[in-house]
Amino acid sequence: MLSIDKVRLALHDQAAEFAGLELSSLPQISGTDNDIYTLGSEFCVRLPKSPASAAQLLKEVTWLPRMQALSLAAPQPLFLGDATPELKFGWAIYNWFEGKDLLRSAPLKQHDIAIQIGDFLKGLWAVDPKHGPRSGAQNHYRGADLLKRDFLTHEAFRMVSDEFCHHSLIRVWENALSASAFCGPPKWVHGDIHAANLIMDNGRIVAIIDWGLMGVGDPAVDLLPAWNLLSSEAREGFKVMTGVDQATWNRGRGWALSVSVIAYSYYKGRQNFWLNDISKRVLSELITDADSP
């Protein structure tokens, strides 16, 4: 992580109204794209680690104000800071959510997860997408045509072929690609809904964080929780809750496969054990479903 003194200096020079608050590093939740510091008890500082994550942060600051009336709270950007000689990229101050992410919280009933995320998605898809950033390279094609990820997905298949049946993976993928292409009006997508991005408090999901992959495109990508969070028994209720048609559901299955196999091939042997475990479980379940009579 960046030296805390460098962050303090940037706050002092650019955001004096926040500079007197206690600043604490949070290496346990700082991820691949950003370093995170808490600022007092109500705010946090997010510092991108790369040009791509800096662009994602700027996108969040621009568009998250549209997402403040959803059933799950979205982070509120409160201040956008400039790069400095010590901080290579622009940075931002957000509100801080109390609670723990779903990954580290006491288990929530599957039925409740399905209802709470399904309700959030219906609200998100109703937000006016006018002028929003179209899904594409800027958000790793989350919400774009699945074919855009075909090469990377097949590359990942080869990298995990020692653990998963290559032919079964291809069969699941080709079934998803054969689904009718998305032809409806594009909708806002979060693009990265999983347990670590869902904040729990008092026994329910209250917020969804990390909107760096947000964009406007095919809502099928936001069906990821059906496979990375829900059991097969709860999945059907989630499908009904979201109101999607069968073609969208089939593309969602393809998204679950593509995201999981690429994540597993990338993080295998690295420190993101939770992401490895989730991705491996999703892949195993998708293959089992495909191989069932």
C-alpha cells in the first residue's frame, strides 16, 4: 500500500475539510485495483493502482450519483482529488458503510439473498441509461456481447484443463453463445456482483460497492449471483424475481462461466483464496448441470 504519510499530505493540500480526521490503512480489503483507507468513522479514501483503475474511479464519480435511490445503497463520491508527485493517479473520498461484506458475515438465507439482489437489479435496470458509458473495453466487456470474451474464455479453458473437463467447459460456453443475442434497450449493469462487494448489516444486505465495471449494456451479466451466491434451489426463485426471459438467463450462465474460469486461471496459486474457491465452485456446478441427463 501507499505510505499513509503521502495520503495525509494529499488530504492536507487538496481536501482540508477532511484532513483532521483519523486516517487508517485497510490492507485486508485493499484489492487488485485500489488501496483503501478509512477516514474517520464515516468516510474512506480510494486510491487507484493503475491507469485503468483510475479511469474506473473517474467513471464512478461521474455516474454513481444516479444510483442513490436503489434498494441497496451505492457509494457516494464526495471529493475527487488530483494526482500528485507522491500519488500517481487521481483519488476520491467516499462515504463508508458500516458492516461486513457477505463473504465474512454470518450466512444469510438463500431466499433472502435472492429477494434482496433481485429487487436491487429491478431498480438498477430501471435507471435511465441515457449517455451512460456503453459496455466494452472500458469495463472488460461486462454487458457487451459474450462473443467479445470468446478468445479469453477459451484461453482460460486451456489453463484449467488439468482440473476441469475441457469438453464440458466448451459445451456450457457454446450453449450460452447459442442463446438469442440481446436486442432490447441497453440497461445499467454493475458488472461485478459477488459476496465481497455486498455489505451486510443487522442481518441483511444494505449496500453494494465497487462499481468500477459499471456500464450500459446487456443485463445478463448481473445474473452472476445466481451461480456465485445461490444454490440450485434458490436460483429459480431469483430468476422469477428478476423477471428475465430464458435467453437472458442462458447468457447469464455464460457470463458465470466466463468470469469464473478467467478469474480462476488468473488467481490460481495467488492470494485471492476466496475468489479461487468461489470460481472453482461455480465451474464445478456449471459442468455438473451440463452433464446431468
